[in-house]
Amino acid sequence: LLQEEVSLLWIIFGTIGNLLSLLVLLRKKMRIHSTFTYLTLLALCDTLVLYFGLLRDYLVNKYHINVSGAFYCKFHVFFFYFVLHMASWLLVAVNIDRLIAASFLSLSKKWCTPSTALKVSFYIGVAVFLLNSHFIYY
């Protein structure tokens, strides 16, 4: 298989897999747990990683469509690394959440809630935004 065909297969199967994950994770029974909040955001980030990472390469290799320019290039690189790093840190947050829930039962009722997961995810997003902001300027 050619590189562009493999990229397209990854995009298609990755999108389908992440959409199926979202269908399961967004059920009412799942939305009451912090872990599933993190996993929902992770599925969204993983889908964006596929599109920012592979779609441009697919269009360039298959159809010779290259949208270039300093502005586009900077934001493409920024958003690719932002969602890539966001996905990694969401996995860290899930593991910490599970550690608290399993080891510190008294703290888990207070800290392992969907609202706390959204707040933690927001703070992770701000930190990752600041850490990757140099791609916008340089």
C-alpha cells in the first residue's frame, strides 16, 4: 500500500473507532464518572490528532494539494502538537484519577467527579497551550 492509502485507512478507522467510543462514553450512565469524562475528551483529541497529523499529508501526497503560508503552517503545527500533548496529559489525568479512586476512598467522592475532571482538563489545556505557544510566534 502507498503511504497516502495507509494514511487514509488510519483516518477512516480511527475516526470510526473514536466515534464509537464517544457513543458509548456519552451515555447517561457513563457521564456520572470522572474517568469517562477524561476518556471522552481523549477520544476527541485523538480524532483531531488523526486529522491534523495525517489529513494534510494525505492531501499533499495523493492530490498534490498543499495549503501553505506562514500563518497556516504555524497554526497547523501548533494545533497538531497541542492536541497531541493534550491527549498524553489526559491519559496521565485518567491514571491519577484512578489512583485516587482506588487508594484514597475518602478523597475520591470529592475529587473524582465529572466537574473536577473538566476543571483539571481545562487547566491541562491552558498549560499545554502556553507550552506550545512558541509555535505560533517562531
